[in-house]
Amino acid sequence: MAGGQERVLRRRIRSIKSTQKITKAMELIAASQIVRAQARIAAARPYQQGMARIVLETAQGDPVAAGRLLGAPDEVHAVALLAIVADRGLCGGYNSNVLRATERFVRARTAAGVDVRLFTVGKKAQSYFRFRNQPVERDFAGFSERPTFTDAREVAAAVTAPFLNGEVDEVRVLSTRFLSAGTQRVEERQLLPLPDPRSDEPPEWEHEPALSAPDDADGPLGYTEFEPEAAELLETLAPRAAETAVFGALLEGAAAEVTARQRAMAAATENAGELITKYTRIMNRARQDSITTEIMEIVGGAEALRAGSEEEAGGIVIEVRA
């Protein structure tokens, strides 16, 4: 094997080994983050459940005061959509799955004559829709891996404002649902109006603890007297319920992101190992071929020298006899 080719292969193997160390470190970091992300989801869930229960019970107790906050609208002319992705890549199909689903949603609703006002979380969404010239009402970035309730409050205020002002009929969230470390899926869920538990149609967030109906929602509704009035309570509670629901979606998105990154980095580390084995085998085989060729050349040269020596020796003997 030529020395130049061997140097190229050795340099490539060193580069892959260096990359493998990075991907392994990122895999371990992501694995540790998964545990913390799951703990944050579990810690926030009781508050989400309690807030959803209070708002739904208040809205059921005084449907007139609830107004547009409860149940599905008769007609949808405009909708606000919040798409949640990551600030960084290297997490498999986590970002692309949500972004493609968002594009399909916008395309389908626009074709049906519905005005879609798009809000995004994550730098990847910013660059994706900017490249495609897709208008975005407002984008948020910088906290996808570790969102705080302050971040959720800011996002929820921006997304729910068009609904509370009567500019849109629905507010929906498109994000990745974290079911377990091995199962995540992209889901489109209704944020506002709150799903009516007495409706025949199952709410799209029926499995979401933040917006699940009370256990006795199917039973008869008792008379409830509110102090202050239900309308005043709902005016304060509805935005809080939206904030907790958005916070839950952000937490699940963060958990899904680090889980996807852990899997992607594990696969990258494994692929790097396979490449190292492949290039090492190529280098060893080429070196063996080179050594074999050199040995054959040496043996061939020795045979040629010996044959030449014998011919010269034979000629001298003939001259002496003559």
C-alpha cells in the first residue's frame, strides 16, 4: 500500500474516533436529561390537573358566563396554531416530524378557507418557515430543552390573545407527546376553547392530564354559586389554564427532544464504530497486499540475481576448458 493512502486512512480513522467520543458524550448527557425531564413532567402534572378541573367546573356551572371558552365553535373561520420544536438539531426526526405536520395542517386549513395564524417555539421552526416564506405571527426560541413557567406564560399570552380578542375561533397546539422513554408521537391538540365534557365528541386532549374532564363530568351538574361571579373568575382562570397546558406541552416537548437526541447519538456512536472497523479492515488488507507484493518483488529479484550469477559462472567454466 502506498504511504499516502495509508496516511489518508489513518487520518480518517482518527477523525471518526474523535467524532465517536463526542457522540458518546452527547448520548450520556441526553440520557441523564431524560430522567430530569420526566421528573419535571410528573411534578407539574398535579397543578395542571387541578387548574383544568377548576376551570371546567366553573364553566359548566355557568355556561352563559363561559361563552366561547367552553365547547367547540359552530364555525371556524380562523385558527391560531402553536408548533413546538427544538432550538438545536442532532435529535433524529423530532423536528422534521412536527414541521411536516405543521405544513400539512396549514395547507389543509388554508385550502378549506380557514385563516391560519402560526406561532412557533424553537429556532429550527424559525429557519424552516423563513426558508419557505411561510408567515409566522411570532416565534419563540432559547428554552426548548429546559422551559420555565415564565416562558410558558409568555407563549400562552401571545397564542391566546387572538382568541380572547375574538380574532380566531380556535387555538391549537402541534407538538410531540411524550408517553414514555420508548414512545413519543406528534399530536395536534385543542387548547381553546376548552373541550366540553358533556359533548358527544371526545375532546382531542382527552388523554392530556392538563385538560381532562372531572371524574363526575358525565353525571348531573349541581348548582354552584360563585363569589365573585363566574364570568370574572373565568376571565382570570382561562388564561391560567392555557398557561399550564402550554407549559405541559413544552415539558413534554423537551422530554421528547432529549429522548430523540439520546437515540440519535447512540445510533451515531454505533455507526462510527462500524466505520472504524471497516476502514481498519481496508487498511490492514491493503497493507497485507502491499507486504505480499513487496515480498514477491524481493523473491523475484533474488531469483533473477541467482539466475544471472549461474549464467556468468557457466560461461567462465566454458572459457577455461577451451
